[in-house]
Amino acid sequence: MPNKTTSCPKCASPYGYSLGNAIYACPECFHEWNPEEKPEEEGIKVVDANGNVLTNGDTVIVIKDLPVKGAPKPVKAGTKVKNIRLAEGDHNIDCKIDGFGSMGLKSEFVRKA
């Protein structure tokens, strides 16, 4: 009986094949999966300066003074920022900072509180 082929959910290779017991494997990236299970949601993965994974709603602390265009003073190191939202792009944290308003921060300049 020939093995049923299916495309790999990780690399989209059309050469995925059945290993039996409802498990499939990809010969190109070696990923194994069960097509009956719901695939994992791959969202934005953002890490802080220390390598901790950040999620929406976290509180972070700014680790260095950050100049703000159009503002007379920088965001000071030690400023606590609550309820962050993760975003795609260069500035991957959207937040509101007291005295500055809405802005985007780079995750490399914050640490998880």
C-alpha cells in the first residue's frame, strides 16, 4: 500500500509522507506532525534585553535613556511602562508612557518587570 503524501506545515514541502499511526514526516526539514491536531499559532515572538519572552499586557522597564523626537526630554532609564502591545516592525512594542503619550519602543531597550 503506497504512503499518502501531504505538504509539510513548517516548510510547505510537497513531499511529506506517512509514518503510520497518523504521524507524517517531512524529508526536507525533518518536521513531524499529526494532521488531525490543530497547528500551533505562530505569533510575534518578542524578547527583552535579557532574553525574556514578552507578551501583550506585560509591564516593562526602560533600561537606558531614550531620546524622543519632538520632546524636550528623553524617556528616562527606570521608567515603568504598563500594558504593552506587541507589534511587527522595527519598534516592536506599542505603549503609552505618562508625559509622552503613545509611542513605539524597541524591545532591546526594555526589560520585563
